[in-house]
Amino acid sequence: MSTLLRADGVTMRFGGLTAVDRVDLTVDSGEIVGLIGPNGAGKTTFFNCLTGLYVPTEGEVRFRGALLPPRPAKVTRAGIARTFQNIRLFAGMTVLENVMVGRHTRTREGLLSAIGRGPRYRRTERESRTVGRELLEFVGLGGHARETARNLSYGGQRRLEIARALASDPGLLLLDEPTAGMNPQETRETEQLVCAIRDRGVAVLVIEHDMRFIMNLCDRVAVLVQGSKLVEGAPADVQADPRVVEAYLGAPQEETA
Amino acid sequence: MTATELTQLLADGLILGSMYGLIAVGYTMVYGILQIINFAHGEIYMLGGFGALFVYAWVPGLRAIPLWAALPVLLVVAVAVSVAAATGAERFAYRPLRGAPRLAPLISAIGLSLFLQQVVFNFFTLPGSSMGVTAPVPFPQFETAPLDLAGVQVSVAGLLTLALAAFGMVALTWFVRRTRTGRAMQATAQDPATARLMGIDTDRIIVIAFAIGAALAAVACVTQGLRLGTVSYNMGFITGLKGFTAAVLGGIGNIQGAMAGGVVLGLAESLASGALPHIDALAMFSGSVWKDVWAFVILIVVLLIRPQGLFGERVADRA
């Protein structure tokens, strides 16, 4: 297995606040890695450092060996896609159009060819449409292609976000709390979906609060507390680690007294 | 007032309105993406007309052939000049102010407006004259007599305005809805940050929005020159304001609404100057001197009753 993503000493400061503090993390190809931690631990900030939204104050991120470009559009082109903690679809566009926007970096369309409706335009459009429909089928939204995105159910919108992210043919998919607000059944379906994504050859880095989800899916788990990485290891080991329990629940009474 | 007279007023209003609509699209596209009002758009419009006039005046071959044959050249040059000015404005007057308070690009736009007017005023000269264009300058005219459609007179330039506006809107609608770049534009308008994360180069999309608006404005200015017979360095001020009004009427950010708003405004102006004289109580507020008053009265009334514009949606899904 080769290393896909390597974050080395990533630090993000906002003025005096250190939101992410010297975090090292690797994701290998074919892996599902979990990122957990209490609220405000810096998980999403760390994600933003991996997608070019923030440029880390210190440290570096390498993807497939190359330094991450500092602009989100170029990061997507390099092969990292993401979903959001709060759904951020293009609500006024159709479900299929949303996925086709996700395809943006993988298509070329000469402006002149588009104006003249040349063969290249038609080929590009057809290809985007085919890939889009295939991905909607994959996430279970096959019958909803023409609906407006805002009319999808909550779970449907989450799955559409995943389809849109996959449309850019990523090597690594970042999921920011994919099951937030879902009922247990939707959560199980999302679990299966993430497994299927890995089987397509896409590595996944996932922020999640649902422990069962993490335990079932992840090959490795890293725990972020107050911006620093506290523990990293196999899910079972991490769950049993007293430091992790302490970070979430506070220290047992007798020790703090 | 006879039915023919009324139809004449409606036809005139439709022609004037579709020209306003062409200008309004530029305001609405830039607003839809950047939430700024490009108040220099009126000057971008004016520059298109002067670009066309300039080649017509200085390239002898063009005057030797019939105007309809020279027209494609005039249009292409007009579009090129306006697009160059608009993309330049975006690069040097707006982009550096991205993220600045809303007021900053507005002031930048006003400065740019005056700058562009003065550039034309001072440096543009016609053959045989060393003076700047301090007064309105004649624009080439079609010699053909107006067409008589069942008693309604429509000039060739008027028909051309309608045809170009219709073509422009169909092409633009298709572009926005059916092409990759158009989809990227919609995505950028709805959520620029997410659009960037989807790999869309939003800076490029913004430039394209400015360019499309400028191209349509340039076409509008050429048709205006053909219809009225003159262009002037300050023509962009009031016409630009009308275009902006049309965009607001149609619901700013809504491309089809902009054209519809333009037509509503054109019809209102035409009826105000032509139909009101026949209504005794309002006769004293009628005639062409009052048409601008009525245009802006309509704007104010619409803003009071339907602030989102006639065809705008309530802004709900911008978060």
C-alpha cells in the first residue's frame, strides 16, 4: 500500500488561537481513516487545511508525493474531494446538474466548441451526463436526477453531496460528519456506501461522532483534542485508551480531586 | 387614441425595452455572482458604440459598402471594445477590492465611470476634427424607409434591435443552462466557496460574467446609435441607470427577469410619453420630458411593493 496523503506537522493559527497544532497524519490508498475528537478539537479546520481552503501556518501536506497547491480548485484537480458538515449543495440546480458541476475539473470544453455546439462540446456533455447518472445510481439517487436539489430528503442531500464529490474522480474523499442528523437506518446505509466507495479504489478520511460507525468502518482512527493529535491506532485500541475516554468525558473523579 | 396608435406605442416600447434588457443582463449577471453593482456598466455600453463609430469613421472601406454589410464588423468591434473595457475594469477596479466593504467597489465604479467618460470626451476625435467629442456625434444610419406593418411604423434598426435581443437571450439562456461553463456560473452564483472546492476557477467565471454583460451592452449601444442617429460620451449615464432599473424590476440576479424588466420599463416609458396625453387628469405629466420620471416612479413603486422584483425569488437559500 502506498501513502496517498501525508500531513507533516500541520499547524493552523488564527491570531493567537492555535486551532490545529503540529498534526501528522497519513492516509494510504485503499484505507478508511477516522478522525474523531470532541467538538472544537479542530477537525474541520484540519480538513480545510487539506483542501486548500486554509493554507497551514506551518507544516506541509503532500498528496501523491506532491505538495498541495494553495487553491481549492487545484486541490480538487489533484484528486482530493470533500463533503461538508453543513450540507452545501447548489440548492437551486437539479440533482444531476449538481453532480455535473462536481465533474467540472475532469472535463474540458472549448468555449468556441460550446458556442458552435461542436463535437467536443457534445462529447463532453454526454460523458458528464453518463458519469453523473452512474454516480447517482451508485449512491441510490437514480430516480431523482431531474429533481431540484433542495427538494431531496435530508439523507438524499447528504448522498448527493457524496456523489458530487465522487464526480471529480478523487483519489481521496474527505467526509465531514456524513451521518450527522441521520436516523440509525440511514447511518447503516451510509456505512455501506462508504465501504462501496473504498471498493471503488477511493481512500476515505472521515470525521464522525458516531462511534459504532467508526468502529465498523475504519482501518485506523486518529483522535484530535484541542488541536493536537492525542492517539492514533486501530479502532478497538483507541476506544479502550484511557486518555481518549478522559478527553471526551473528563478524568475520573478521584484523580481530579 | 386609436388601436393603431396604441400598437405603435407598444411596438416602440418593446424595441426600447429590449435594448434596456440587453443592458440589464450585464448588471444582473455581475450582481448575481459578486453582489456588487457595476455602476460603470453604462460606460461599458457607451464604449461599444464609440468603438463601432471609430472603425466606421477611420476605415474608408467600410463607408464604401452598404451599412448592412459593414454592420457585422461594427458589431464585432463594439463587442471587442466593451469586453476589453469590462474585463480590464474587473481586473483593476474590482478584483483588488474583493472582500472590501460593499461601499468600496461602488465608489471605484463611480470613479471608473467618470474616467471612461473623460477618456472618450478628450481623446476620441473624428476625421477632419481636432476637437474631442463634446457634443453628440452622428452615427451611421440605414437609408431604408421604416416598414409599415398594418399602419404601425417599425424602423429597420428597431427590427434589428428586437432580433439581436431575442437572439442574445436565447443564446445566453442556452449557455447558462446547457454548458459546463454555464453550470459553473450558476454554481458560483449560488455558493462561490463550494464552487471553488468543486474545482471551479471562480475568478475566471467572474471575468466571463463581465465579458458577456459587456458584449450584450455593446450590441445594445450599436442598435441605439442606429435608431437615434447619434452617440455621445455621456449617453451611458441615464441609459445605464435605466438598465439598472430594469434589472431591479426583473429581480436582480435573474437573467430572464432582466430582459422582462427591460421590456416592462420600455413599455412604461413609451406609454407615458404617448398614451398619457389622452388621459385628461394625467395629461400634464405626459410627454417625453416626463418619461424618465415615470420610469423611476415605477422603480420606486415596485421596490415598495415587491422588493425582490417582479420576477425575483425571495432570497432564501443563500447561507
